[in-house]
Amino acid sequence: MEFPFDVDALLPERITVLDQHLRPPARRPGTTTPARVDLQQQIMTIVDELGKASAKAQNLPAPITSASRMQSNRHVIYVLKDTSARPAGKGAIIGFLKVGYKKLFVLDDREAHNEVEPLCILDFYIHESVQRHGHGRELFQHMLQKERVEPHQLAIDRPSQKLLKFLNKHYNLETTVPQVNNFVIFEGFFAHQHRPPAPSLRATRHSRAAATDPTPAAPARKLPPKRAEGDIKPYSSSDREFLKVAVEPPWPLNRAPRRATPPAHPPPRSSSLGNSPERGPLRPFVPEQELLRSLRLCPPHPTARLLLATDPGGSPAQRRRTSSLPRSDESRY
């Protein structure tokens, strides 16, 4: 794949690794850059054209690789250039391989869900004019060495039939584990994913310090035992002290003698939820005659004395005459 600018000068190595920043790699000493040339824009052009060619070869409705997608995701793209053929002295691009880590939920052999984050093959393309020349294997092998992974540890996003045949031919990847998403994993994938994690740098540092330090560690402080919680009583059967205390009636009812003495120890109440708590004993009911007799015996208020003194019809003699009438005569009036 040719471009209108010098690809050989832009990408000095045969296989160039580009990240999300799409920055041009360091140039070889002794080379000069033409004035006013935007190298990053040229790299973005290469990525866009490679994505369009890959989508066309796989019959995709839209490219899945572009410069804008690369800048918004933490993916890595490996670009392979042709060093032998130099059409018009500008070089050419053979193909590319895009990889990246993704969090996936995949099924194992027992159809159990597992959350993993493997390295995924996201896009792979070799130009049609140079296929079956070993360029694909060269690019794929370079990626495995750079990322330090094995072929069975990879997850492939919507692989084509050509890619599946390529993996079967060069890496003996044939038996797949069925999934419910678009990713394909091969047998042996979970053997790597379920290894126990390596100890962290901090844990290793603490273990080494403990081995070299002869000072004994301070004993761990023991916490007091937790107090056992008692049984929770229902609300209706809980003790309510204010119901046990007898309410003192107002004067003059409090002058009446008590008829009954409450027992020293009241009978136990039922613990069922339907029963209400019993009230304590109150003052006995005072008859009406005793209430009237108590009212007659109480001294009058000073205000009442003043009113009686100023009222001509309220003389003491009249009150005595009125009070001296028989009970039957009083009832007439």
C-alpha cells in the first residue's frame, strides 16, 4: 500500500509500534525532516487507510480501526512496512495488527462465567498483493514477543475464517470454547487465567524486612469479647414503668381513704403479643354525697367572702334559713 509521502523516512523500523498518542518514532541519526511536514498527520493518514482496507477485506459496514478510535482507546497497533520495494522512492505498507486489553465475561468448559482481562486481537490485515509470503506470521510473532503472551492466552474479536485458519496452521489453535459474545477463545485459555497472582512488590519488601530484622514484633492487642445481646421483647409486652405508678388524684379526692391495698408483688403478666400491660391500682371512686360533704367543710375563698358581703341577699342569716330547711323542702326549689 503506497502513500504520497515518504513512508520509509516516517517509519524507520520494519515493524513500528504506535500507541494512542500516534507520535512518530525517533528518527535514525543522519536523516533530515522536510520543512513544514506534519509527521503526526501522516501517521493518522496511514492508520485511517489501513482501517478502510481491512474493513473492505472483511466485508464490514464501517472501519473498526481509525486514528480517532486509536486516540480514544488504549490500544496498540503494529505496522509492518516493505523495505525491499520502494516505489517512487517512498516505501510501502504491508499490513498491521491491532491489540488491546479488555475486560470480558467469558464462559469456561463448565459454562461458568468468569471476569477476565486478556490481551485481545482487535484487527489484523495484510495487503492482498503480499499475502502467503510469511508477513502475517512475522508480524504476529513480533507481537507475541513484545507483549510476552502465548497464542492460547489471546481472545480474538470476531475473527474471520482466514484468521482462524491462520491460527490453526501456525499455532495449532483449533478447539474453541463456545461463548455468548463476539470473542473467541481457545482451549488452554483458563489454565493461564486462573494461576495464583504473584506477590506484590510491597508484600515482598515487608517479608524481606521481617527476615532481616531480629526485633520481635509487638504482640497483637486482643479485643474484648462482644457482649451477647439479650432477647428482644415485643413492644406490647415490654416493661413500661409509668403504668405501674398510681396516679395521685387532685384535691379533695385524695382525702378519701383507700379501700384496697395493692399487693407487694403484682402477678406476672402474660408475654403474649395480644395482651395489654396491666395498670397499677388507683384511688377508689368517691360517691357524690361524700364529695358534697367535703366541699361544705372546706373554707370559702377570700374572693367569695367579699362577694357575699357586698350581696344584700346573701346574708349569713338567709344562708342559715336556707340551710335549715328540710331536705324535702330544698328539693322543691
